[in-house]
Amino acid sequence: MYNVVFSNSSKKDLEKVNSTYLVSVASHIKKLSLNPRPLGCVKLAGSENHYRIRVGIYRVIYSIKDDILTVEVIKIDHRKNVYR
């Protein structure tokens, strides 16, 4: 089982998520502790361990550290802003 940690900026991003999607986003992040590479996750080009999952109109960017069993949530944002 992986430990899920948040960066300081991702904590602020989570507070900005629309209330209709907040439960869904939190649920998907919690599931990353059981399976950090769920069906539908995409490895981001140009990085060794950054992945993305889609949750409605939001995207969750995270990194996986298999050696210490940790998933670090880096960014949570609307799909049009997350890659900027």
C-alpha cells in the first residue's frame, strides 16, 4: 500500500476544486494508495515518473516513488490550465 502525500501547492489546488467534483477528486486520489497506476492513467512525456489521471474536467498530476512506496500529488487543476 502506497502513502499519498500532497505538495503545498496541491493542497491549495484541492481547496479550489468545484464542490460538485470535490468528492470525486478526493476519492480518486485516495484510490491511488491501492493502485498508483490505475486504468486510464497516462505517463507524462518528458518525465520519468509523472502521471496524470482524469477526474471529470479536472486532472491530477502525481509522481510515483516505488522505492519508498509513496505517491506525491503535484497539481490538481481544470483540464485547460493544468499543463501551463
